[in-house]
Amino acid sequence: MTNTTCYHCGDQCGKQHVRFDERDFCCNGCKTVYEIFTTNGLSTFYDIEARAGTTPNAIEGKYNFLDNLEIMEKLVEFDEGGVQVVNLGIPSIHCSSCIWVLENLNRLHKGISSSQVDFPKKTIRVAYRTDTISLKALVLLLGSIGYEPNISLESYNKKQAGVDRSLIYKLGVAGFAFGNVMLLSFPEYFEVEEFWLDQYKPVFRWLMFAFSVPVVLYAGKDYFISAYKGLHSKLLNIDVPIALGILTLFLRSTADIMFDLGSGFFDSLTGLVFFLLLGKFFQQKTYAYLSFERDYKSYFPIAVTRLKENGVEENVQIYKVKTGDHILVRNQEIIPVDCSLVNGIAEIDYSFVTGESRPVTKEPGEKMFAGGKQLGGVLEVEVLKSVSQSYLTQLWANSVFSKDKASQFQTITDSIGKRFTIAVLTIATLATVYWLIYDASMALNVFTAVLIIACPCAIALAAPFTLGNMLRIFGKYGFYLKNTNTLERLAKINMVIFDKTGTLTTTHRDTILYEGMELTEEETALLKTTLRASNHPLSRSLYDILKSNEIMTLDEFQEHTGKGIEGRVKDHSMKVGSAAYVGKQGSMTTSNTAVYISSDAHIKGKFVFKNAYRDGVGQLFGELAQRMQLGILSGDNDGERQQLQHLLAADAEMLFNQKPEDKLNHIKKKQEHHNVLMVGDGLNDAGALAQSDVGVAVSENINVFSPACDAILDASQLNKLPRLIKLSKKSMRIIKLSFLLSLAYNLVGLYFAVTGQLQPVIAAILMPLSSISIVAFTTLGTNWVGKQLK
Amino acid sequence: MSVIYVLLAISISVALAFFAAFLFSVKSGQYDDTYTPSVRMLFEDEIVSHQDDTDSKSKSSQTKSTNQ
């Protein structure tokens, strides 16, 4: 039975192995989902993809706030005539089976009239009749089959943002016009001297003109706006020569057909805009299901249960919670405000905040910070500060969160664009002056021809295609960048600063060391037996590492929550717990979590729990240190300074006990001389991530948690970081090579332009040819370079 | 009137009709999610077989056998 996997979720069937309907299940939760599916005719779920299910979590009571009318109204998109439509984000959507079962929700409940999944965004849109099912019942139904929706404070504040489809429209307009103009200008290319064609030339030309007008005025308007903005702030960005090219093409062509000088360049014009927009479209690749803008709102609950003075519970919106209120925090709920514990046993997991997942025990009267997650029973707490005033949430008041890094950074295209514009204008002027002297009638022709042929279409395409493709390659290896601008900034990094807990260490494994007197075999057996009875996570980890096979029957067992456990066999007793509990005097401030052992009232020693570093951290530092400076910025104490110093280069700076604001300020200071890459994971790193040139959030499960950042890195890929940085540098080299290539095309074109021989057909060939060869070059180049990641 | 005007009018109106169809498809959200429909269309159509119980078993066993 050791190798059986769960029929529903595919996990190993461990202790809670369940046999049902001749199938194996890892737990009762999975079995229940299977039952629901099979009894409702949804067993096809298992045919589409095997073992694709998700284990449901217990969520009873968690969504009581959905009964609150005001909150519910904020969440639903449409509410009229007894029908409501709601759009819910479900992080656990991951395969085609999920799509299938979620789109057949109406078989589970007749109140649901339709449901539609958006797989890339991991959302589901459900329409249901309110007389048969409420929003709360719907959410609980989804939860019961393992698709618990993510309803956070963010969904409450979210404005109904419309989808921006303007780029697709523009691309459509440009493509439509490009195709038609190409066909219409065909007869002109071959210069057939046919009476019939000559007679209708003006018709064809004015039709082309008609098709080009929307391209210039609508599809290409962004280039004019951007060029105007650039000039306004005295910047020559790449859009200036582009806008100039589009405008010259259009005016010159219109003049040509008006005075019957030629056929104009409408084909080149529409083609140019079409290719440029295609580049933009390609660059737009985003990971719809990943959010790079998250702040604490994405993790905090919408509502809490407030205790009135007469002991009655009520659900209130979280912003309405005031200092002095008493609120309830249930198992797996996040503490939304700074508060002090009144009642209950608090086991707080601060992993959202610090990355440290080992729970902290609090006793009544102790202060607790917002952002911690309660594991265990229900707590009653007294609110000390409102949500926005709490220790953690205050960080978001810093102006760094409203800054846009991308707008402050000059991209490689823009810096080239500046020199390019100057060069083009110089050439155009020189050529015009030359022709003014020798043949004044050609001067205007040459001037416009230079501007047309020099329009940097290929240059403008090089960066979007290289970076867009690189983004895709990075995504395949678990490194998700927010946009192409991030990739350019990544290439300039020369200092890397790491957070420690949760970033360099993993939350999955512990290193447990024993310090103290050696335990006898009998004592070890007794210790293991005692631990066996406890459900505390520390007891569990300790139980797993003890090498004793002898399990005795305890005569007595006591668990003192928050302190420790005690077991007795015959006349031997064993106490396991905190220093104070076992009677250790003058408990010094240890830097690590430790569990003390006493046997028959003699203190034996302690087990020290240390976070295990991720695999390959030493190698990661080694590779990075060759090319850039490293640093550590940790919110923890300096208990592991020695160990880290050993891993890092000798001159690496290490700072401990850093508050979120300290981290932010430290990065700011370093930025005076360096381009800083910050690697962090918790909400306490959010300020540093926002301030740094590139902020990378390391996440063990990319769908679940990451603070606002520029990029999300799958934790298992952390050791690939040096190679990823190297690749970003190589991408920049590819872009520079493409610039050279497109410059060569431009020089050929300029020859025709300056000598006054530019025919529309030459422009019509040169423009798409250069664009396509640049796209081919960058795509092949990035794919070839990307192979090195394997 | 020359026949070319008629031809041009026809060709352009056909082109415009397709263009309008494109605009409609974008507007109705068909370009918002380009992945899910590709999966959805591959699902076996067995919703009908489960709605009436009498022949559900025979049909669902058929679908299963075609799946394997």
C-alpha cells in the first residue's frame, strides 16, 4: 500500500488512507469530492485528466460575511430580477478537468444557470438564481469540491475595470487596410502601360487614400501622442522618427496622388503601422493569472466577526473595525489589525509577513501584529489599531508604491532612437541642401524620401520581439516577468540583495540539531512516545527524526497548550516544551526556535530547529559573486550570520533585525551607486521590492502568494538566477545586433532616397523585408540563447 | 457606368463585411480568452445522456469506451 496515490488528487495515500468504491483516497476530503462528482453524474472529471482533483479545505464559518448585504453587493457584477452574476478568482484551476467540472456546475445545483471558466485568468463567471442559491451557498459549494474562491479585501475595493481591447482593434484596422491597399496598388508595381488601367488609376489611388486615413488617424495615433509627449518633455524617443515617418508618408502620398505625380506610398504606410502594432501586440504578453500588483489587500479578509457587548456576533466590513472592538479570528484566518489577545490559544503563522512559517505561540494579553495567520482554535482579540494604521499596512503609505519604475527608465530603443533621429534629420537636411543647389525641383522629393525610408520600423521591432520572446522563454522556466521593461532593467543589475527567511531558506524542511546531554535509549523511546501523542507541528517534525522503534504505552499524558507536553511511563516522566516549562532558569534569548527536554525533572538539553537552506544556495552565491556584489537583508536576528558569511563572499554586507522601512531605505541608499536586484518573499519585503531596480519575489507556489514585485521566481528555480541574469544581458546583445542589421537596410534605402531614385515599389519591398528579417533574426537568436537554460 | 465600379463596390463591401465581423468578435469578448474555448470544444458531449436516467448508463458507457 506504500505506493498508492489518491484517485482524486494524486497525492500519496498516507496515514488517513480511505478505501471507497474500490478506489484509494488520501483523505476524507478527497473521498467526499469523489462522492459528490459521481452521484451528480460528473465522473467524466476523472476521465478527462486522471488524478487532477484538489483536496478541499475546511471553510465552515469563513464565509459568513457573505450574508452581509453590503459586502455581497460589492462582489456581484450583476444583480437584477432574481439573477446574479459573479466573477470569482479560483487559484486551484489548473487543468482541463477543472474547466469541465466548473462549467457543469449546474448539475450540482439547479440554481446555477451557467458558469464559464477563463483559464488563463483562473476565474469563473457564474450566473445563478437568487431564490434557490445565495452567493454564500455558491462559494461553499465551490469550496466543497476543492475550488475555494479567493475573496479578499482586494475584491472589495476593485473597480470594475473594463478590458482594454484597443490594441486588437487597431491591429485589425491596420491589417485590414494593409491587405486592401496592397491589392489595390498591385497594378502600379508592374507599370503596365495599358489604357484600361491608366484610365482608372485615380479611382484606385483615392481608394487607397481612403483606406489609409483610419490607419493614420486611429491605428497610428499612439505614436503621435507618444512623440508629442516625448518632445514636450524634451526627449527624442523612438516614436519621434516613427511619427515623422508616418506623417511624411501620408502627406507625400496624398500630394503625389493629388497632383498626379505618382502612386504614393500608401502600401508602405499601412504596412509600417501594421508591423509596428504587431510588435506591440507581441510585447504585451502578460501572465493574466499572476498578479504583480498585490499588496496586503489581496490577503486580508473582507470582513471580520465582531463581538458586540452583549456577546452577539455580527459580520462587519473590515474598514469599519475601530480601536477597542473585540473581534473573532478563526482557524486559518488572517489577523487583519494589530491587536492584543483576549481569549483563546494563539498559534500565529507569520509566513505572509516574514516568510517564516513556524507558528509563534501567544498568550492572552500579548500583542499580535496584522498579517499573521491563526492556526488552531478561535481567538477573541481586542483591536489596538485600525487596518490602515497597523504596523504592516503602514508601509504602503510610502510614496515608493505609487512610483512607476518603467517610466523612469530609458529603454535601449529610446536611447538609440535619440541618436537615430538626429542622424536622419542631418542626412535629410544635407541631401536637401545638395539638391537645392543642383536641381531644386528634386529637393522636396529627396527630403521626404529620406524621412520615409529612414523610418525606424525594424529598430522599433527589434526590442519588442527579442524581449517578448525572452519573456516567454523565462516563463517556461518558472521566472515570470511583469513586462519587457523589467527584462531590460535586469540586464543592468550589478548588486543582488537577498532576504533570508523564506527566500534562501525553505519552509518545507527543518534542520534539527540536538544540544545537551546524550539521551539514553530508554529516554529516546520515552521521548518519541510522548511526542507521538502531540499534534503540535514541532512535535511532529521532532518525532520524524528520532531514531527509535520502540513505542511504549503512556500511562499518563498531558498537553499544556502554548507551553509543552508531559508523558509518563511507570516511574519515568518526560517533559518537552519551552525553557520555562521544563524549568530551565534564566532562559537566554536564543536566536532559534528550540524545544527543551527534561527527564525526571533533570534538564537534558534542547533540540534546535533551524531553517534549511534551499538546495544550491552556496553555488548560487558563488556564481553571482563573480560578477556582482551580494548582500543579505533580513528581518530576523543574526543567529545565522556565521553560516551565511561562510556561504557569501567576504565583503558581502549583511544586515539583520531590519524592519520593512529599514529594508526600503537600505535599498535606496545602495541605489546611489548600484543597480539593485532585491530578492524577497514576504509582505515585509514589499517596500524593498518596490524600491529596488528589479524586485523579484520568490514563491513556492506562484498561484498563491507573492507581494507586489517586478518578477515572480518559482522557488525551485532560484539557483538558475545567475543564468537568468546572464540571459537578459544576452538579449540586449541580440537587440544591438538587430540594430546593426536594420541599419544596413536603412543605408541601402538611404542610397535610393538621397540620389532621388526612390520608387514606391522599392519602399514597399524594403520595408516588409527588413521588418520580417529582424523578426526572424531576433526569434531565432533568443531561442538559441534560451537553450542554455536547460 | 463602367463595370469596374460595380466590381470595386462588391469587393469592398465583402471586405467591409468581414471587417465588421472582426469588430463584432472583438467586442463580444472572443479575443479575451483564447485558451479555454480550445479545451472546451474537446469535451465529450454527454450532458444529454445524464439528463434522462433511462438510457444514461448505456450512453455514458459508450462515451467512456470511446475515450479509452
